[in-house]
Amino acid sequence: QVQLVESGGTLVLAGGSLRLSCAASGRSFSPYAMGWFRQAPGKDREFVATIAWTGGYTNYADSVKGRFTISRDNAKNTVYLQLNSLKPEDTAVYYCAAAMYLESYSRLNLPREYDYWGQGTQVTVSS
């Protein structure tokens, strides 16, 4: 069984920066990819970023390109999301997720491609 635990969410001023972490535990944790999603009140969960567990593949939502950076530390079974130039519209609960099977990298923006989810961490950006 895989467990994902996010941390790092907090209240930050617009224009500020934040780094979220997602630590994974479980026997022989070896996903194909890890992703970050977010969900604002009254809205659907939306894709933010994804990273392959091996190799250099990453992908970002257009709304965060150039501002957010996803990275990983395989030795620590941890994935990070660096959030820069934050805007009030970035306010949401941020979730990390693990995809244990991979049909296509192009589908990694879809929540249904992920098998395990964390409990979420709240990011609030104040203007």
C-alpha cells in the first residue's frame, strides 16, 4: 500500500514563493510518474504538473508554466512543487498523486490516470 503525505502549504502574499513536498511510503515504491493537482472551492480538481519517476519528462498546465517547477528526489521518495510568483487564483488545496501504470505520457494530466492520492495541503495566496 502506498501512502502520500503533502506538506508545505500555507498563507502567502501575492508574488511570493512556496515549496510543497510530497513524501511517499510503501514497499518498493516505484511509480511511473508523480503529479500535482489542485482544487479550489466550487471547482473541479485540475492538473498542475507531472514528472516521470525516471528520465526527464515533465509537463505543466499552461496556467503555471514559467512560475511552478516540479522536481523529485528518488532516494527520498519525494516529489516537490516550487511555486513562484504566486497569484490569488493559485489558492487551492494541492494534492500529489502517483501513477503506478502508464498508458501514455499525454494522459498524465488526467486525474483518473493516478492510483494513489495524498490528503492535500492548503495554499492560500492573499492579495
